[in-house]
Amino acid sequence: MGTSPKSVELGEALFGRTRRGVLALLLGRPDERFHMREIFRRIASGSGAVQRELGHLVEAGLVRRTSEGRQVYFSANPDAAVFRELQAIIEKTAGAPEVLRTELAPLISTGQVVLALIYGSIAAGSQTAASDVDLLVLGDATLTDIIPAVRAAEARLGREVNPSVYPVGEFRKRLKGGTPFLNRVVSGPKLFIAGDEDELERLAR
Amino acid sequence: MSLSDWLANRWILVHEASPAEIADLFALVDRDLEDAAVPRLSADWRLGITYNAALQLAMLALAAAGFRPGRERAHERAILSLRETVGTAEATVNLLDSLRRKRNQNNYERAGTTSTAEAKELYEIVTVLREQALKWMKKNHKALIPPGLV
């Protein structure tokens, strides 16, 4: 291959961090609308930066702003001229958490997956065109349960997804036993698909 | 896509299997499954050894059908050929294909990505696959089966 993958950080080259986060959330879940506070929380960006990005995206017609009483919501605008193309770019560059959340949703809703997160280069924001999605899943789900969702996500993302599936008890035991891999995952950058930092801390105890 | 299409694409090549070759491959499968059951081994290694047993099962079924993988993506194509030879369910083949990558990661990149639960699940799947492969051999290629397994 002629180009070093390390020189290509696709998502970052195309969009700034906040815009990438907003687009990944809204275009990844185009049937849902989000309150501003939820957008801040999910993409962990400052409120000013998120407000500015939403303002630009609404003006450009890529995002819809709707009001209900005193509540304001934002959603993707599927009628935008470049909606499908932009959605495809976002899915391939920044949408891994959203795509995996959708594909794992049935297992999350039944409680078979209690926590799922992306670690590694994608979580660190340093992915290249060749980066895989490193996925840690905690719960009673088996590989047989997880693999169909992983394959579907791979097809949508155009990236390979590498799952590690741990029952909660084994995860806790191995973490306490000092498995370097799990300790690195827990202390390193993460993107949560199911659960959050507090839940991870609770499960690790 | 049938194996004759695979042959036309040179994903597989014509190969004449002998009973000795099939006996050797079955012996590798049984050695690997026996080793994979050793509980004191790491889950990473147990998964890797079990995957190897699955790969040898795929190779022996392909050989019995009269083929061997071509040079490129040989392991991937051997695993995928289980659908066409033994008639393995697509979900199982997809799982084995996904674990091919996990096994590479375990071997060369980082330790500890496999849970004991994953290693155990794969072991059970490949144990069933061995029975399916043997049944398929008995039905379609009985003359190639090692005497101890008939």
C-alpha cells in the first residue's frame, strides 16, 4: 500500500472533535431526537462548543431543531441533500459506538450485555483507515450471541471488530489478578456502548 | 458459491487425499482438542489450539472433497469451505472466521483478550464440529476414514 495508515486519521482530518461527536450521535441514530444536555453528556464536550456546532449544522440544514414547550430537541435531517453520503462517512470514521450500540441493542435490552465499550485506537481518537474496532463486552452473552452483531457492525463500518466477551465474575477476578490487558482497558481511553464509567467501576469491585 | 466456482477462481486447487493424510489430520484434531482441555493453560492458548483443531477439520474435509486451499488467504478459505463440505451452519462458520482474527491477535499482539468462557464455548463448538465432520466423512468418503474411527 502506498500510504502509511498512520498518516491518515480520517475522522480528525474531516471534522473537529465536537462536530464529529455531534454528527456521529445524530446521524448514527437518525430516528431519534436528543435534548441538548444529553448531547453534552454523550459526547463529553463543553456546552459552548456543542451549541456552536449545533447552530452551524442547523443553519446548513443537516440538523433539525424542534421545540416542545420549553424543551428543544435536535435530530438528523434525513431530507438534507447529502444526508446519506454524510451518514456513510460518519459511520466509517466516527460512528463505531453508535453502530455497535444498534447492533447489540437486543442483547443490551435483555441484560445479556451489562456493559460494552470500545478501547484502543478508536477510543483514543487515533484510528487510521486500517484500524480495527477493539470491543470489550461484559455479561452473560456468549460469542454465539455476540458474533452476528459484530459481523453486522463490521459490514456497516467497513472495519473489523475484535470482541472480547467476559462474564462479569471472570472479568473481576482477572482484573484483580492483574491481567495487564484488562487493566489497560479499564484505565485507558474508552467509548461506552452500554453502561458508563460508574457501572464499570461497580462491576470491577 | 460452490466449490467448483472456488476452483475456477483458484481459491482452491485440485488435490487427491490419501487415507494416511486424513488419519494424520484427524490425529492433529484430536491432539489439539485434548490439549485445549487442559485447564491450567491460558484461555488465549486454549482458544488458539481449539481454533487450530477447527482449521484441521476444515482442511481434512476439503481434502476428502478433492481440494486444498490456494496460496492466498488459505486459512480463511479453508474455514469458509466448511459450509460447502460438511454443511456447517453459516453462524458457526462466521464465528470461526471471527476467531481466526482473535487467535492472530492473541498470538502476536496482546495477551489476555480471551476469557475462559470464550475458550470453553469454542471448545464445545469445535467438539460438535468434529462429530459433524466425521459423520459427513462416513456418509461421503468412508474409504478415507482411519480404521479406528469407522
